[in-house]
Amino acid sequence: MRGATQAKFAAGAIAIALAATACSSSSSSSSGSGSNANGVVTAWWGDPQNPLIPTDTNEVNGGAVLNMIFDGLQHYNPKTGVAELANAQSITTTDQQHFTITLKPGWKFSDGTPVTAHSYVDAWNWGAYLPHAQNNTDPFFTSIQGYDAVHPASGSATAQTMSGLKVVNDTTFTVALTQKFSLWPDTLGYSAFYPLPQSFFTNQAAWEAHPVGNGPYVIKSWTKGTGMQLTPNSTYSGNYKPKNGGINLKVYTDPNAAYADLQAGNLDIDNGLSNTALKTVQSDLNGRYLNQPAGINQTVAFPLYDPAWNTAGAKLVREGISMAIDRPTITKVIFQSTRTPATDWTSPVLGAEGGYSSTLCGDVCTYNPTKAKQLIQQGGGIPHGQMTISYNADGPHKEWVDAVCNSINNALGNTNACVGKPVGTFADFRNQIQNKQMTSAFRTGWQMDYPLIQDFLQPIFYTNAASNDSHYSNPQFDSMVNQANAASSKSAAVSDFQNAEKLLVTDLPSIPLWYQNGTVGWSSKVSNVSLDVFSVPVYTDITVNK
């Protein structure tokens, strides 16, 4: 979610020379003269869409901060993505439906108050309660018994707490799910499941102005539109204690400005590298650059709440549009091979055993301009006469959106069939999507919350799910997801989820574009820079050179 110069596709050929690819991963920097434990790291950032409430944050800018100021029941290993016990001492079950969670004693929030079973149960109940209108409830709490009463699909809530949550004592609570869900414990490292201190419930406005968590960092100051200062949390009891004196997050609305600051030494960490920067970053930074696979995909979604996009003919049009996109060329020329053409809606980091498929999308995701034109004409042409692709103008999207549109235009022999449509800021863009104001295609992407195929499918395509931006609804898909969740083993669940994913090839609520690598460049002032499997810098490991 990170503009760049405009690259165009000429009819029958690419009107841009291939730049030398400079994207091989370097190792994270080594410290030559020791580190300064009190040194502060300055890092790229973008304004979050919403207040930093765990159940209201489902975008990367807010999520990065939440993961610095909170730690959950589980923590995802930065290198492997495997769920490890964090605040939880144990998560046990005898039937995959009823769970007992015991907390490690002694954990505290940064205000000194204890983290208890109530901290989790109260936070989950508050987040799920319909009048609180949180973004991050479906599907994360839908599997808990009583969710339908606190968050009904229609009408008013008939309860304020979920019947499936019970506090046993200060360090123990139980969870009853609506059905068996063998993978459920692995989801509990996601931010929606973070605890909240009593101060949140006592004075929410004050807490939002100065969020209090139980993670490795504390927010010292926060000026929206400018940045945030974080310092190490002296009360943190987890395994990821900061190796620096804090992180200063600096808001940038132009990725090229951030990169200029990085080169000038005014910024230490830039993981919002522009497409322009990717062409020269290796030589510019003398190898202080990392490019590695991450659990991220990029798609173009369609507003299926617009009747013109939700017809049998429109399905053919969407299929034709997908086949009109020259993914291999765009990923090579625009992205300097920091993207890989997508073949499904998940990510290669899952591996075949985790549900990734190199063949699922098949011909639908294969460039075929002749077939593309036939399908679009057969479907009655592009709805409303022209396709626009909306994107947030404060990220590096203009170049690739123009390239995608030019590829579609070339296939159709019409220079105005598709055009890019910039929208001010990321927050403005997301608000338009959530308010169902889109009338044509818009860019979407998914950074996994946890490394499970379920997370790439259910939150995005299940009916009324929180991140279902296209408002896709297929009862068969929902039923198959429910079946997958109830599977007795991970391998069985993965197989069931893959069967559900096959429906997306037919329905195409969104078009897979490419898998995104995580990239980051850093200054000579810092060392030990790495990215986790979610493509987020491992801020706690970064050291400042003496």
C-alpha cells in the first residue's frame, strides 16, 4: 500500500525499456561498531484510517502500531509465521469446539494495571457489540457462541455479551464456539483478539488519544498527519523486547519524498518504497535493501452492489478484463520483479501444504487479449461504458494502474475503455469503499493476519465479512467455508478451503493481480533490519549504530 512515474503499454509492444533488475535480497545489515541501546529509529508511516482500537483496525498502517503496543494470546514468529504462545500460558481443548485459555501471570498493561481474563473477554464482547460498529468483528468473532445475539445480521442486538465467553478467574477464561474449528487457536495472535485495559472502558476518548497496551512499546506522543513517537514499555513481559530506544514513525503522503529523506539520512527505515525507487535502490543504498516474499496479494475488486456489475453478462466481462491484463510484463517492468503474477487468491508463503495453488486460476489469470475482447463483447461491454480503477493517490499505485488500464485498452482497441481514478488519501479511499460509493473497479489487497488459507478467504469473501469490499455473497461459498472450519485436521481444512476458493474463479468478485514481496531500505545509521512474513519491519530487532 505504498507514486511513481507513469509507464504506458503501446499497442503490440511495451513503450518502455526494461531496466536492469535490481531486486535480489540482501542480508539484514550487520553492525560494525556496536549499537546504541538508547538510539531512536525513524521510520516511514502513513496515517491510520481509524482510532487504534484493535477491533476497529483492519489496515496496515494502524496494524503496524497495534503490533508494537500490544501482544496477544499468541504471537506470530517473525521468521516463520508460526503461532507461539505469548500472553497465554496454554490453550487447550478436548473437542476442537470448547477451549480453556490460561494466561501467564504477571503481565501488565503499560499503565501498570494487570492483564486479566476480563481484559480479553471484555474487549472481545465490546468489539462484537453491534452498536459499537467495529470494522474487525467478522469473521473473527462470528464463530463464538452468542455472537448472533450481540451482532445480528439485521435488527438490534438482544445481548451485550457473547454467551460463549466465561471468566473462570483472573487468569483463566473459556470459549465455546458454534462448531468445531481446529485452526481457531492459530488465529489468536491477530489484533482483533488483543486485550484492553480497564481505562478503555472507563474513558474511551482519553484512551483513544493516548492508547494503552501490553506490548513492547508505549506511545509517547501522536500527532495525526505528522507522526508518532514510541518508547520501550518497561512493563512488557513478552519475548520481543526492543533492542533500541524507540521508534519515531513519520507520516509521508509522497513515497518519493520518503525515499529522498532516506537517502539524505533523515529517515532510517523505508518500507513504503516507490516504484521509481525500486529501479535504483540497490546501488543507491549500497545494498541496504531487502526484498523477500510476504503474505500479501494485490487484486482489483468490483462493486457487486452496483446492479450493472452483478449480472451474468458482467461475470463474463470481469473474466475478460482479467485475461486482458499482462501480469508478467507489468510485474517485471513496473515492479522490478518485486511482484509475482498471481495464480490464486492466497500467497506462495503458505506453500502447497498450506493451500497455495499455482494452477487454480488457470486461463482466467492468463494473458489472452483475443479471448479477453471476445468475452467482454459477449458480456455486453464494460458497465457504464468505461471502467475506472480507483486507488489512493498517496501510495505508489498510479504507474501500475495506468499499466493495467493500458493493457486492457490495448486488448479492446479502445484507448478510453479503462482509466485510473485517484482518490486523495488512503483514509479517504477506504472510507469510500466502506460507504459503498464505488461505481467501478477499485484496487484491493490483502496482508495476511495469520498464515492460514482461511484468512485469505473468509474475511474477504464470506457474506457480510468485515473486509468483503465487493460485497460478494454466495451461500455455497459460505457453506463450504463453514465446512472447512469444522474440519478435524489442518490438512482436511486446507482441502475444503481450496474447494471453496474454486468458486471465486467462476464468480470473480475480484481479479488476482500479483503477489507482493516485502521490501525495505534503511540508512547507514541502523543495523539488524528484517521483515516478518507479513512484510512489516521487525521494529524490536532494529539497532542504532554507535
